[in-house]
Amino acid sequence: MFDITLTEWVGYLASLVLMISFLMKNINTLRIINSIGAILFVFYGIMLVTSWPIIITNTFILGVNIFYLTKHFRAN
């Protein structure tokens, strides 16, 4: 039916999760969902037989999200 590889499915799922994250009104919810998308994109980059630009960018995004989520939850 669909001639889509597992790698492409992971890429599409990562894109969808990332787009959904930007629909969130709460910044912490946005960061959590965005982090899931970033993790999926890191896996996607690895599945592409190591696409370093995708891996590096999304690892950075994940780190920023973790930093701010940690900072927020420690303040409360």
C-alpha cells in the first residue's frame, strides 16, 4: 500500500510531534513534546546512516529543553 521505509516513518512521526508541540499554550508542555520530537529526530538522523546535522541540531534542542524544564521544576 505505502512504499515508505521505517526510516521515513520515523522522520514523518518526528515532524508531526514537533509540529504538535508548537500548538501547545503551556511552555512546559511545549518543551516536553518538543523533546520527544527531538529524540525521534536524533533516531532518524542515526537511521539515515548518521546524518550529523540532524543529530547535532536536535541534541542541542533536547539539551535546551531539558535545561529549562529542570530550571522550572527546581524553582517550584
